[in-house]
Amino acid sequence: MSNQTPNSAQDQFANKAQAWSARFSEPVSDLVKRYTASVNFDKRMARFDIQGSLAHAEMLAAVGVITDEDRAAIERGMSQILREVEEGSFTWSLDLEDVHLNIEKRLVELVGDAGKRLHTGRSRNDQVATDIRLWLRNEIDIAIGLLQQLRHGLASVALEHAATIMPGFTHLQVAQPVTFGHHLLAYAEMFGRDAERLADCRKRVNRLPLGAAALAGTSFPIDRERVARSLGFESVCRNSLDAVSDRDFAIEFCASAALIMTHISRLSEELVLWMSPRVGFIDLADRFCTGSSIMPQKKNPDVPELARGKTGRVNGHLIALLTLMKGQPLAYNKDNQEDKEGLFDAADTIRDTLTIFVDMIPGIRVKPEAMRAAALQGYATATDLADYLVKKGLPFRDAHETVAHAVRVCEERGCDLADLTLAELQQFHPAIESDIHEVLTLEGSVAARKHIGGTAPDRVREEAQRILAESQG
């Protein structure tokens, strides 16, 4: 016969295990604890968990659910817990599953029953949804700031090189002359749209789930709008089932992050190509490159290469989140614990990548001579000759065919269109006059494209100044 007194086993279990353990007759196995716990990664939300709990406690006191004495005790305890977290002295326990129960247990240790009353009118379901939104809102603000800094760096270099001519490519074939400044401003535009997307995403992130409780709301007389104002949310989630169960705001952020990394990857690809000795358009500062363990001459553009690779990782997080949500019935399911690691990593990746690129871009060393020499290859001004003929009255298709014949002759002779004499050019069409060589120069080509969005140096300077003003504002 057992020597245990009635309920002693249950009491022992309840003393050492989870907040919900009174319902169960045996403890969770160690393997299941490790498998189901999230504290190792969600503890990064501790500051936001405390922030949300303080707003909840203030509201509970304001509506009379807890006393002002309890609220003051909770605030005092949370202040100490925040110090412990920031100093690294807080003890995190796997037995307590997540950031929420770890903080709650410590609060009860510090302030007693007042800490136990904090969870009145809420569930971990709406608590975690609130924490994620608070954390993500902060990450979005950081990312938008970094995107503006990156645009500032691109515009600064573009302003310096508004008249530096390089070949523009389509299909990686020389197409038409552009300026290096104009080329960089294309990325400034992409990153500007990325910032707009994040700002739009932030509107949907910035809605308060707290008050939805587990799924149906709560019978306590809570004031959700008060909590929303306290935490800086623009509105509250209007349906309790939706508030705790959907992660579309996290998916939307990951989609925005994937687009940011896609633009970073495209820029990285060009930096790698431009730095190749076979191209030689630019050089990157040494601190962004590494050498070879066997080839002493090597200078490898590791940062843009790795950024290009990390793009696939962020894309994967987007697909993982979409897949996570696609088969879930309402309301909250444990599947949603899997939303955090990919989301956290996506935010970390764009933060680190943008921070590095903000530092790297202004230090690009441009090699204008190599760019100009490349622009003189591939008949980059052929379109200018066609446009010239159109202005003389030829239909564009006829002008196109005429210039194509001229290019073929130049290929046979091994020369450029600009190398042909006026008499030779007039053999292709008598409308060509002595002003043609101004049209066929690289400078003449870029200067002629002075409309909004064109590559003319004056227009590039204007656009660069506009972006500099926007990014500073």
C-alpha cells in the first residue's frame, strides 16, 4: 500500500509544473517539454510582454477588477523583472514553457497574490498575439529607418556620379548609355517602395488583440480601447476568434521582408559582377570582403554574396508561414507556436543586412574609366541614331532597320557607329547631317533623356536631391 497521503502526488506535480497542471494526473515528459516549449526563442519578447501586462493591469485597476494596491505591486514587480531581463540575471525555466509563464512566476515570487491576479480577463492566446504585434511594430520601425538610411547612401553616391557614364544592359547585353547615378537611383526607388509596404503593413500590425482572451472574449468589464491607447495601437481587433488565431500580419511582414531581400539580392548580384576584374567597375572597402586560404591575390565580395544567399532563407520563412496557416481551423492551435522562429529570423536578417549595406554603399569606389570604356562597346548609341532619323521624318520601323544595317557594317569593320564618317553614315540614309556626331556621343545620348525618370545628369541630380530630402525628413 502507498504511504502517500491523499492528493500528495498531485500536489507535488502542481508545485513543480505548468500553470495548467492541476487538470492532469502525470507530468509532461522531458522530451515533450523540450518539443513544446518556446521560451528559448520567445524570451526575446520579454520587454513587450511586460509592456502589455502593465497596460492590462492599469486597465483592470481602472475598471475595478483589481485594486490600486495590486496594480502598484504589479508595476513594482515588473520593474524589477525588466531590470533582471536587461541585466541578464533573469532565470529562464523550460518547465514554464514560454516567456509569459516565466515572467508570471517571477512576478508571483516578488509580489504574491497580486501577481496571480494579473492574468484576470486574458489568456496566453491574446497575450502572445499582443506581444508579437508589439515586437513586430518595433522591428518595422527599425527596418523603415534603415531603408531610409540606405536610400540616403544610394542618393549620395548617385549625386556624386550623376554624370558618370556606364553601359545600361538588357539581357546582360549592352543596350544604351546611362549614368551610374541613375542606375543607383533605381535601387533607391525599390527600397522606397519597400519602406512604403512596411508602413502599410504596420497599420494592420498595429491592432490590439488583448481582450479576446482564449477565443470568445471575457465576462469581465474590460476596456480594450483604454489598453489600445496605452500601448499606442491604432485600433482593436474586432473579432475575438480572429484576434487570437490569425497571423496574416506576420505573413504580410515576411512578404515585405522577402521583397526587401529580393532587391538587396539584385543589388548584390550587380556589386559582385561590377567588382569582378573582368568588369572592374567598382571596388568595395576591405572590411566587407575576405581573402582566400590558398590564393593570396583574392579579394572576395563576401557580404553581397551572403546577402544574395540569405534571400532564399527569408523567402523560405514566408512560404513556411503561409503553409503553417493554410489548414488551421478557428481558433488558436498549437501550430501557431511555429510562427515565431521564422518571423524572428526574417526580421533579424533584414535588420542585419540593411545595417551592413547602409555602411557599405557610401564607401563604394567607382572606376569611371572602366565604365566609360564598357559603354563604348556594343553600339550603345544605336537607338540615338534611330531616334535622330525619326526626328528627320522616318517612321520608327524604317529608322530601326536602317540603323540595324549600319550596325552590321560596323561589326564587319570592327568599329563603332561614332567612328563612321559623315559620308559613310549618309550612305545609310541621306537625311543624316553634320550634327549626327553630337547625337552619337555618350554624353549627348544621356543628356537627351532629360524627362522625368530619364538618365540625364541634371535629372539625376534633381532626383538624388529629392531622395536625400525625403530620407532626411
